[in-house]
Amino acid sequence: ERATTPTFSSNGMYPCSGYCLAYLQGNGTTSAYILEDDVATATPACTEHCNSNVLFLPGIEASRLYATSTDFLDFEHENQLWEPNVNADVDKLALSSSTGESLNPIIYTSDVMDETTFPIVGSNIYKSFLDDMNKLVIQETIRSFKPLPYDWRMDVRDVVRNPIKTRSSHYSMVEEVEKSAHNSRTGKVTIVAHSMGGLVAKALLDELEIRGEADLVDKVIFVATPQLGTPQGVLTMLHGESFGYGYIRASNVREVAENMKSGYELLPSLDYFAALGTDTDPIIEFSTTTSLTLSYREAYGGSISTYSVLRRFLLGQGDGRDEPASNDVNTPNKLKESFMLNAEDWHSMHGSSWTPPDGIQVINVVGWGIPTLRGIRYNEAHGTIDPQPLGLDDTKMIEGDGTVIYPSAKAALGAIYWVNIKAHNIGLRKNREHKDILEISSLRTLLTNIITESDTALPEFVSYTKPTTEAATALNIGVHSPVVLHLYDSVGHHTGPISNPDPESDLDLDEEQIPNSYYWRIGEGQYAGTDMATSTTVTLKGTDVGTFDIDIHTVVGGTSSMTIFSDIPVTASTTATLKVSGNASPSLAVDINSDGTVDATIAPGKGITAEELVSLLRGLADSLNLPAKQDKKLDKKIAKLQKVLNKEYKSEKNEKRKLSNAIDTIISRIIKWEQKGILTNDEAASLIAILEQMQIVKILATNQ
């Protein structure tokens, strides 16, 4: 009678006296053998498509989050909170300031982001990757593939330890590994993890090892994982800049992020600074030309390049700052020490010294070539008439994927594959980066080859070594309100803000159509750039009365140049344009009223002149549709002002007096017309702002 339970013979302990067959054990090995009499009850060894099943762990903000509610008729409705369609959806994701737990206990997840459903429908995130994996199942290359969505607000360890809520039930990541391994032809699973999903994968391996089940995993593939943290985390936690989804109001993001344990785990860690070395650029810089940064400089020095000082700055220890109002996103937030300690505990065991359980192969996939935040520079904001608030600028490097710089993405001990995203984008006229890196077809081919253990040549844009940094060509622009920044390449592709098609949504949308371009909002500043593959037209649209500054940094053939325009007057109807090509210094054409006529062409470097301001004043006056009598009077006043500016005076004192009188006369007339309703408040403010700036410019010029 045949045995109902296999009788094993292995390593000579139980010599096989007859014909023996390899037996596939639950752990996937075939080192044990089964006696011939037991063949009827044994699972034969795999002979074809002997590949492990695949589980996928998405990144931060890449699992959809939902909540349900019941209306007055007792009908249940599902509300998708992430991706949000209004900023109020983000408020509903609020967390406890003491525990980090969700204040809304009914929030759940059910799917990963294949393509965006809002605000831009159909923008692929994981769609192509999910399709590829499902095709492997259909083709019977693997038996199963399953993405594992989770609540990315939580500590990555809690994601693994606790049941994950779905709409009708819950699931356990450990149990999903067990089920997938049981069904696998190898008795094992391969884990593919993107972004923060890589940290979840490490926590999952910890839990499996505790249970003695780490041998259920054969490979873990980290794709663009910030294993040591990333500077983008500082910008998110202190100022509310979302990880890859910049259309959400920064104040809403920051209110959630400050209590989000996972966000703390994405901050640069002690190992991050060790990996970059002693010659790294600072992660935080403070301008020395404004008193607004004095308290920071006194507490932390002129810049921050070490973890210990960064930690004090994040917690606000030493500078005396209070936690800012929710809408004051320019002032850095104060983070919570208990959550910092929790993140430090995580990184102490999962940073550079982390090793996987025995027998698990580790693969790092590193994105490269996209401008990536390296640090933050605090200075004085620009562009408003009121007293200037604290402002901040970005500092960038190209050796990253747009979110994670490469030393953090390659930190795990194991194989390293580099993906040249910049080269991919140029060749295919696409603009892939961190959040949608799995849409790169050559990367997906690499993953399939690793999963199936195919011994083939590396796909295009993938290498074993870091791509060489060729003579850089780049355009980086920073501008401060009140203007909106747009870029256009030579064929009309646009990068910058776009209108929201949903009239009920309050989200501010943008697009990045130009290959290898970016657009960021940081505080009151806007930052955009391209790789200058073609000439770039920069367009600035006014949103209010005030002045703006624009910094244009170009790098061509390794040669860097900077062009600066300062204190340019702007109204809500102003359009300013310039064309950037090579290292030539561009001029700024200003159409003060957007009537299609350039009112002033401003040369870079020395700032706007009083004569250029007169041209802008005249252009604005022509657009006001004043009654004929008032129009004629204003024209005469401007002509007289022009004569004062053109005349050479023997005495500077006399020149200042004449100019001041001419300007005061026009301002008095404008105020009277405003009081009589001939001019609107905005029209009067626009004219007066230019006149006041003219006086300042002329005084500065005569004092030099």
C-alpha cells in the first residue's frame, strides 16, 4: 500500500534503496527525495516555467484611500479621499498628534494607482507594470501576481503587523506571502517594491524571519527606494510639498504630514549623511543678507550638513520659533520628537547596515538623470508690497529620479541596476520620473528578466554602472510671486500650471509636457527647468500688483551662467516673456497690460531703470480706457515726468526734488480719480506701485 505521507531520503540519512524522485518541498527546495512507493502522493519537481509568484508593494501616496458614509435614505456612498478631487479630502486623512493613528477609523484601501482618476484622468502610474505582470500569469510564466495596497500614512512596521482594512474585510501581508508561496511553482515569492514600498518590504522580511518563514521569499527588488531617506522628505514635512503630487494645497499636506510616521521615516537619516560623505553640499542653507534668517544662523550656523544639526532644526530646538499657522507654509514647521525617535529606531536597523535574511537575493534599481531636490535655501521672499516674509529656494542635483538621490536608492547590499531616465525621456519624448518610473518599458523588461531569471543582455537605458555625467546642459528658473511661470519648448510642449477642468475642485493643477522638465511650487516661489534640448520660451503671467524677481541659471557644455531680473513691476494683466537658448543672456519683454504691445524691453543684470518704468507706466495708462479729459491730463503728467528723467541736473538734491514733485503730482491725481470712481482700486494701485518704484530706483541710481 502506498504511503499517504511522503517518506524522505536526504543526505544519506535514509538511503534510497530503489528509484527516487525529486520532491518539491513547501520551502521550494528539491534537496530531499521521495521513495518510489510514495510517487502517488508527491508533487513532482517543476520542469517548466519554474518562476516564483510575484507580490508588489507600491510607494507612498500610490494606494488609494477611501471612506464610506450613509445618506439620509440609508444608502452607503464611497468617497475616494486619495487621490483627492478637493483639498478638503486631504483634511479627512488627519492623524493623531500623539499616536499617529488615523482620526477617522473607517478609512480603508482597496487598490493601487494604475492610472490617475483625478485631477488628470489617465496619467499612468503603475498601469503598464501591472499589465505586464498579469500577462506573465496569463502566459503561465508565473502562477500568480498580486499588488498589496496599504495605508501609506502609517509606520511601515505597523503596515506589516496590523490587518490592512479593505472595504468589506481586511488582509494580512504575511498571510498573502504564505498563500502566494504555497501556490508558487518554486514554493517562494519575489517581492517588487517601489519607493516607500521598499521600506515596507524590509519590515515584511523582518516579520517573516521572526516567524521562521523568511525562506518563502527568494528575491526582493527595490525600485527607487529612499532607503536612507531623501531631502524631499524635509520639504514635505516642513513646508507641505507633496511627494510627486504637487497640485494639493501645501497647508493641507503639511497638517497631515506632521503626524505621519511614515513621513518621518523618509527624512534623511544619519546613514544618509554618511553615504554622501564629508564633501557634500549643505542640505539647508540660510541667506546672510536678511535679518529674517538671523535666529536660524545663530542656532545652526550658516548651513546644515550633519544629521545632528538637521535634527535640531527639524524639531525647532534652539531658534525659538513657534509652530507656524497652518497657512504660513514658508515658515518651517516644528516636528514631533516622539515620531523622530520612532524613525531613528527604524533607520538604526534598516539603513546602510541592513542585510536580508539568508538566501534572499537583493536587487536595487536606481533612477538617474532627473533634477532632484538636494536641499533648501532660506532667504527673503520677493514680489509683494507688504513687509517681506521668509522665503525659500530649492537646490538641485541631477543624480536622482526627481525625488530620491542615488546614494539612498542604492544603499541595500546587493546587485545595482541604473536606469538613465534622462536618456529615456529624450529618446521617447516622455517625461518619466520617480512616481511613474515603472512606466519605463526597458525597466519593466529588466524586472521580467529578473523574475524569470532570463540570462539576456541589459535593456536600453539600463546599466550596471552609474551613467557618466556628461557636460551638463540645463535650464533652471526660479521666480517669486505675484506671477505664474510657464515654459514652452520649440514645438509647443508646455510645462507649468494648467486650469482645472472640474469647476467644483479647488486643486491647483500643473503639467510637465516638455521632456526632462519639472515644475515645482515651494512656498511662494515657483521653480521650473528643462534639459535645454531645444530653445525655451519663458512666459510670466501677472496675478496681482507688485514686483517680481526671476533667476535664470543655464548650463551649456559645462559652462554655467546666471541671469537675474529684479523688482520688475507687475499687475494682474501683465505678460512678460523671454527666450532662452544657449548661454546668451536673454532680455525680458514686458507687456504691462497684455495688449500685445511690448512696453519695455529690460536688459538683465542691473535691474530695471527709471526710463523703463516710464515706458511701463505709459503702457498701463493707455490700457485704462480713461475718459478723454483724464487721459489727456495723465499723458501730460507722464510726459513731464519723462522730461525730468531726461534732464541733466547740476545738483543731485535738485534732481531728487524735481523727480519727487513730478511723481507726487501724478500720485495725487490718481488718488483723486480713484476716489471719484474714475479708476478702480486695482488700477490706482498698479499705477502708484510703478511710480513709487521709479522713485526708489532713481534714488538708488544717484546714490551709487
